[in-house]
Amino acid sequence: MIQNIRAVTRPRRMDHFQYRDGVLLAEGVSLEAIAEEVGTPFYAYSTATLERHYKVFAGAFDGMDTMVCYSVKANSNIAVVRTLARLGAGADVVSGGELKRALAAGIPADKIVFSGVGKTVRELTDALKAGIMQINVESEPELEALSTIARSLGLEAAVAFRVNPDIDARTHAKISTGKAENKFGIEWTGVHEVYRKATTMAGIRPVGLAVHIGSQLTDTAPFRDAYLRVRDIVAMLRADGLNVERLDLGGGLGISYGDSAGLLPGPAEYGEIVREVFADFDGQLLFEPGRVIAGNAGVLVTRVIYIKEGATRNFAIVDAAMNDLTRPSLYDAFHEIVPAIEADNKAPLLAYDVVGPICETGDTFCIDRKLPALAAGDLLVIRTAGAYGAAMASSYNTRAMVPEVLVREKEFSVIRRRLEVDDLINLEAFPAWLSNNPD
Ligand code: LLP
């Protein structure tokens, strides 16, 4: 059931994955060449794109007192984090593990902010001992725990209170975090009281507020609404004589996955909103961008294993799967898919479901996608996979963990080797009562 569909044109992107002489390059390196050496599937990241995205984002606040704390969860590879650290980035971490990574990557402790609803005693202890810049507290029980830990260590925690502003970010429900019914933050009407109480607590130094209403926001209005609410709370706190020196405005700026009809707001438009709302704020503004920095700086490269003509569809079965890139199965996310070898412009497009080998129907990267005719052995490139790709990968179905490669101009380097099946099995052990093979 092969259907012919007219060719469509694709908008040009501002990243460093471009065809040259019909071959898709990451900067100066052909993805096919990396595939030969590393095998498939693999993630490839472009240094120049990471750097460009960071600079454009940070540049949107020129002239203001700001710090960009890259949200490590988006892509936590230490080489990626170090690339950004070299440009002066700080880090937003959400676990003791990410804190360790950020420090290992070379982010100075005094540029690290720790967010998250469920920080454990161990994590808070490690953060305080490391001397990080700020802990974003999301509940009163957390504040009490932090005070106890800080006192016992003889240290003081710089604390920002995460506000739940009850604003709809108008993004996917699973990544909306700013509504009253979401688990995040302290309800905005209660922040003032908690803030005042914190000033009396040993080991706690309130420094400001934090807000993050969700991820992949494609409209600036919810940002503005949330920020206006934060501004109002700052006014109330200050009127009460409380010290507010820093505001953490979170991350969340959306990016194009190649399916957006119109133009999405970029860092410049976002920067305008920030300037508009906080022009008079005399203090520091922090940002926690993840996706906008890493998303379009990475691709997932996979090889077609079989082309299977089903009863009603054509399946391109590839060697990457939902364990390598979960976003399509988890959020029904769209990712543009292109061949590594450019198809003739006039070649007809055919409709394919691109699917992985995992034993679940959800293991589908796209449905009815118009692509040039594919054959077994072809290399496909799943774009905009630099954020929440490798960081969310698993070894489900006992598949080797996908490796990561960083490209810089004409060079590339494996920055996480493939975790082989033997590595995985070697992590497991038999209890004594099962240690012998059955006779
Ligand atoms: N700050 C906080 C407190 C966050 O929770 C997040 C993301 C960020 C910053 C960074 O947001 P970004 O700039 O990347 O939108 N796995 C999902 C996205 C989860 C986002 C979680 N929090 C996905 O693949 O779409």
C-alpha cells in the first residue's frame, strides 16, 4: 500500500545539522561517518549549536543583572554541561545525581540552584556542604527539614520559595507545573506567610522567589501572567520589610520541532516579557532554560532494519526505539525525521510509520509521515532530540543503552559509550539460594 504524496518544503533552521552535497552533517562531520564508527542508534550533539543557543538566550537579557542556570535534566551529559560551563553558565539541578554531574562538569557551586519537590535529607546535606548558590524550597515540611539540617551542619541555606501561581501554561498536561492542582511550589496566596516565618528560622536565609509553570511553552502570555503574579508578591514582601534579592524565573521556553505552523516566540520575545515585567526590579534574575539550549542541538541517528508493507500501512522498522527516545510514546511528541542522505527534491514522498523493535505498539516515532522512499540499511535522523532524549533513555527490552557523541567542527568524540548488554547483566546478581544452576 504505497501512496504517493507531493513533496513539501521544510523551513530552514538555525542549527548546525545541514545537508552538504546531499549528506547530512553535524557541523563538519557526516552522520554516516559517525554511524560507521560508533554503530547505531546514537545521539549526536553539535557544540556550535549548543553554544549559539546559550549565547542567544543569555543575550536576550543584555544589560540586566541575570544568571543563566542551564537545566541539567534536559541533557545531563557532563561534556554537554561543560561546554555550557565554559561559556559561563550556571546549573539548575533537581537531584543529588545532577548536583554531582554539574560539579563534575565544572560548574562552580555558587552558580548552582537546586529545585524539586522531593529533596531528601541526603541531597539537602550534600547541597549545603557543596555550598551551592540557592535551594528552591517547595513546601513547609521541606523548609523545616532544611532548617534542621543546616543547623546541624552549622551552615546557612540561601532559600528561594517556589511559587505556584495557578497559571495554565497551555502546554502538554504532563509537563504543566503551574496550576494549583499540580504538585509544585507553594500556593501563591500562602507564600508571604511562609517567607515571613522563614526569616525567623535558624539556618535559613530567604533570598527570593522562584517560579516555573511548565515546559515547551509556545505562547508568551502565560509567562507574563506568572511573572506579574510574582512581581505582586515581591511588592507585598518588600512592603512588609522583607528582603528579596533574587528571582528565579524558571525555564520552559518552547522550541520548534518542525511541525509548528507559525513562528514561535524565541529568546528575544521572551526577553521582552521579562524586561516589561521586571524593569524596576533591583536584584538578580535567574533563568533555568533546558530545551531551548539543548533541543535542537541534538539528533538521534538510527538505521532502518526492515521495510514492512502492512495491510493498511508501511512500516519503517528502525533500530532505535522508545527506550532511546521516549518523547513520542510518552507525550505524543512530534519529531521531524529526515534521511541522512538527502533525497532528490522531485522524488515522490511515501507515507510511513517509523517504529522501533520494542514489543509495544506505543513504540512508534511517527504515524503516516511523508518521507522519501526508504530501504533497509538507510540511515534516518530524528531531529530536535538533544533535550529529554538521552537523559530519559532506558534499557527496556534489554537493549544496550544508547551512546552519545559530541561534534565540534570536524571532530567528534564519544561522550557516553554504549552500555552493552553484558554491562547491564553484570549489574545483576543471584541471591545465595539461586546461585547454582539447576541440575
Ligand atoms: N526548571 C524547572 C524547575 C523544571 O522543572 C524544568 C523542566 C526546567 C527548569 C527546564 O524546562 P525547559 O526549559 O527544558 O522547558 N521530559 C519532558 C520535559 C520535562 C520538563 C521538566 N521540567 C519533555 O520531554 O517534553
